[in-house]
Amino acid sequence: MFSLAGKTLGEMMSVSNERLLVRSYFAAKVHGYEFHSVQVPAGIGIGNDPLAFDQEQMRAAFDAGYRLAKQPNPWSNEPPLLEDTPEWALEMIKERL
């Protein structure tokens, strides 16, 4: 039961964070600001349970962030597209600014 609750909570948090990134992107563009984000690269073993306190997963996330910080420009200027965010919406904001 707890495993299912953890997975459900993880998905809800993930979708919420992704939507927040898209809203932040739109707000930044509307106000004339630059947008920069960075994400943990795929394949990093950080697990799927947001309630877990796993030192190996935390170390993997820290090490990935440390490697990214050493890169000259690890930033993305756009949020990752969401399945439910139409691509035309992002294109429209680009055209207007």
C-alpha cells in the first residue's frame, strides 16, 4: 500500500513541478526575462520514491549536480515539453516576444 502511495505522490509531484516550470517560463518571457533551468540527466539512479531517504540516491543526485555545475553552460532556455502542454503554446510565446 505504501509503495503505491509513494509512486502516486511521486507522479503528482513530478507533474506539479513540470507545470510550474512551464508557468515560470511563460511568466519570465511575458516580463522580458531570460529563463534558465537544469535537470538531472536521464539515467542517474535517483529512484522514484520521493519519500525515500537513500544515501546512495542522494549521492548520485549530488554528484550529477556537481558535474553539471562544472560545465560551461548546463542550462536549458526552455522547459521540457509536457505531454499535455501543446507545442503551439510555446511557439506562440516565442513569436510574440
